[in-house]
Amino acid sequence: MSIPIVKTVELTKRYQRAGTLALAGVTLELNGQGVFTILGRNGAGKTTLLRIIATQLMPTTGQVFVLGFDAIKEAKMVRRNITVMPQEGSTLPPLTPWDHVYYLLRVRGVSKSDAEDSTLEVMQKLDLVDCMHVHADQLSGGLRQRTMVAMAMATKARLLLLDEPTLGLDPLSRRRIWKVIREYCKTYGSVILTTHYLEEAEVLSDDIVILSKGKMIAQGNVDALKNIVEEKTKVEVYEGFTDEELQSYGRLVVVADRRRVLTDPRAAQELVNEAITRGVKAQTSPITLDDVFVDLAEEES
Amino acid sequence: MGLKSIVLLGYMFGFLWLRRNLLSMVWLFSTPFTILFLFYVIAGESALPNALAGAYLMLFIGAGVAVIGDEVWNKHEIKLQDILVASPVTAFDYMAGIAFAELFFTSPGIILLLIPLLLFKMTAFGMFTLIVVPLITWMLVSAIGFYFSTYVPNTRNGWQISTLLNLVLAILPPIFYPIEVIPSVLRPLAYIIPTTHAALLLKESLGIVTLTLAETVFSWLFLIIFSTLSTVLAIHKAQWRES
């Protein structure tokens, strides 16, 4: 049996100064080569978990193994095989995207010619060639974010840890990064990322871990997670129905100003037909990861 | 990696930055030269040798203290330290690399001050002292700076600690002025500050003060032991991986 990419056993993390318990006994195993996504609301413990895996932060109790190495006792071995893109990181203002990627590779011990080749390759993949010699303080936020992603990807590490890599990017740039992440997995190694974008998690992930209040509440691929929710169809309704009426068609979930009815396909069709009769808008579709996430988060709270 | 990583980090954070942002040089220059100017204006020409030696030493102390600001910024603002922690780069490589980078910013000032200092009559050992003592001081202060930077919770505290450290290591001790000026009851306090010994050795090499052999040996030992301990402290006790 192959070695898990990451294995944690009863992992806890308590921040002494804030007095908060960020992780409350997380036991998980990520296997095979692929994209693993850690999902959760703000403060769920995603970044804490990622930073412990990345050997940046010590856990309070528990064990962590990364690529078969004990991340607490063998941090040096882990660090040789991983690379990280931190959340809300930024670039050095007078340095160019080329400088960031090239010198990071050189500092990591990559030879001059290999560093040059890898830098150019990643610049092309992330569409940074046109601005690769422009100072970072003259780049847009999106280009700086892509430079950060490039710094991580150019290392060709066995495990890439990306903390919200597409935060603040436009939809096209996000899709480009998704493509590059998928390619990375096929060629070099695995990627663990955190994100708030459920669509991103659904498109990219081979395996998803959902955290809530420092605990793992679900793990599996997209299909397995969708199976957690009994109903397979949803209808989004904006107006024209009372809550009681909607509840008669299925389970009502209220998210901000939107009301969703989770139900079976037949009842969904009946609700849509009724909406048409009443002249109000209603949309039906199969359930998405978003519905699973909302359902699990609601259950937890 | 080791030396190669240190040089590359220094080049990246120091030379490249300075080449494209000359303004960065000004602040490290400004304080020592301002104090030198004030001593000259207020105390006259007789204060100049002490003040010249003080300004020269303060540039190295400043380079070490600046490590705090840059490392706190790298850690809390741009998160570059996080990237390096999760890489084969060691805490020592990083500390030495950033410390090396700071020397680029102070090097024009060092060259400017070396010109008048080389006009002093010096022995070969004096010349050695003029080069080596400031470098040991830079290493020592950089190590202290790195140690503090890893515990500082935010950028603003980083600026505050570096200002305080500059005060304790460069402004208050007898760097710019003779130690005899300090009341004898306070003098032991000055002697526990390592930069006092660096200043004494430097001034002796320039013929500004006279030290007995025992005093010279004591100051050298104090400086070497203190810098070794601070480097060991930085490597083993700094919070490279957060707890």
C-alpha cells in the first residue's frame, strides 16, 4: 500500500494567547496523487491545519505525517519535498515576477540553468511572460497573486500547499490556475489547497475534507459528499411562496435572502410548475457541493 | 546550500532592492550621520574622532537592527518567511541572508566613513580591528534582531523594538562619546552592553583611547563570547517554526 500524502492523528492546536482551540482532534488520511481540498467557514481551522502540515506551526497534541515523514520530528525531510503558498502573501515591491521565482529556486538549491528553465516554463503556464520583468509594485493584484502561485509551482515539489490560491482573481485567471494545478498533479505531485470557492473545490478536487469549528465533519470525493445529502435535487425560489408552502415540497434551507428546497426530482418539477402558474421565478438543478456544505455547516451550528 | 543560499538571499533582499529603490538607503545613513553632525556642531572638532568612530560602528549596529524590521515585514506582511520556513532553507541561512542584505544598504555609508578613519595612524592589528570588530558587532546585533523578530506579534511592534534596540545598543552606550563622561556609578551598566566593548576596541585601534592589555583582551573576549551566544540563541531559540 502506498504511503499517504498526509496523515494526521488526533491533531489539536490551541492558540495560547487567544485561548482558542483551532483544531480539536483531527484525524485524516489523504491518499494517492491528486488535488485535495480543505473546505470550511472562516475560523474552521483550514489555515491552521495547512500550516501544521507545512511544518510552519507546531500542533499542541497529536501526530502529523507528510509523505511518510513525521512532520514534528523530521521537519527537515518534509521541507525538502514540499512548497507553500501562504494566505494573503505578497511580493517584494521592487522585484519582478522573474526575480521572485528564479531566486526562490536558487535559494532552494536549484542550479542556475534549471532555475532559468523552470522559471520560464511557469511564466508561460501562468501567462506571466509579458510582465515577468515588471516591478511587482507596478502589477495588478491578480498578477501579483499569480506570481505567488508561480513561486510555488516552479519548485516542482512532491507536495504543494496552497492557501486560497485564487483569492481575488477574476474568473478567467481562476480557471487558468485550475488548469495549471491539474497539470501539476499529473506531472509532479499532489496539491492540497484551501478555498472558499465551492465551485473551485467541485471542479478541482479528487478528495475534499470539510472542517467545522476545528473538527473534520466530512471527507470524500465530490460524489461521496453529495451522497451525504439525501435529496438530489434543489429548487431555488425567490418570492411568491410562504415558508410553509415550500416545506410541503421538501426540506427548506434558507441561505441569506435565498430559499432552497431540497427534494426529489418529481416534487421539484411540481414546485417549478406551481411557480410558473404563479408567475414567479424558480430554478431547479441537481444539488451541488455548495448545498452539501451549507447543509453540513447548518447541522454543525 | 548554506553559503550559496545566504549570498543569494542577501543579493535578492539587498542588492536587487537597493538597485531599484535607492531611497531605501537613506534611513540607515541618516541617523549616524546626523549624530555625527550634531556632535561636531555642539562639541566642536575635539569630539570628531569619537563621533566618527561612533558613526562608523552605528552603521553596522543599524544593519543588524534593521534585520528586525525586514524580518517582521517578511513574516507578517508579505509572508515570505512562511515560504522559506517550509523549504530546505534553514533559520541560520535566512538570518544570515537578511543580515547580509542589510550591509548593502549601509555599504555607501561605511565607505564614506572609512575614508577619514583610514587617515588615523594605525598598526596592522588596528586595521584588522577596524574591519573585524564592526563585523562581529553586525553579526551579534543581527542575531539578536532575528531572535526578537520571530517573537514580535505584528509589524508595528517590530518598528518599536528596533527603535528600542538601537537606543540601547547605539545611542545610550559610549559609542559616540568617551566612556569617562559617564558617571562612575553608571559605568558598570555601560560595560554589560557589548557595543561598548566594540567601541572601545575600535577607538583603541584609531588611537583615540588607550586600553591596557587586560582591558583589550577582556573586550575582545566579551564581544566574541556575546556574539557566539547570541548566534546560538538565534539558531536554537528563535521561533522559526511557530509554537
